[in-house]
Amino acid sequence: MRLENEIVYMGQPPMRVDFLRAIAGVDTDVPFENAIEAELDGVPVRIIGLDELISNKRAVGRPRDLEDAELRGRVRQRAAER
């Protein structure tokens, strides 16, 4: 049985990693296309792209998420100016 809203947590804050099957504000296929490929302790992982993270935080709409989206938007803009 596939649970779309299932979240798997690993570790403890502030070093916790969240694994999500789906997120608000982002088409299901897009995160895989734009994911950043990395390795954690020798295990290949995909990390959500900055644009998708910003879209998700805006869609969630909690005050802290909106602040995060604004900050990450400024980071994206500065990186584009370089």
C-alpha cells in the first residue's frame, strides 16, 4: 500500500533528514528531473532542487516556510547574478 503523505525521519534535529513521497506545490515528476545527485556515507541520494524547494515552501504557506522561500529566492537571485 503506497501512502502519498508518508514521511520517514532519520536522525534527530538539527541533523534530521526527512524523506517524503510527495510534497505540496510541486509536480511529482519534476523533483526527480531537477534533483541534485549526491552521496551520504557512500549512499547515492537525490536532493530536491532549489526551485522545487521554494515552490513547496510557498505552497505550504506557514509563516516560517514563507520566510524560508523568500530567503532561498534571494540566494537563487544572487547565484544567477554571478
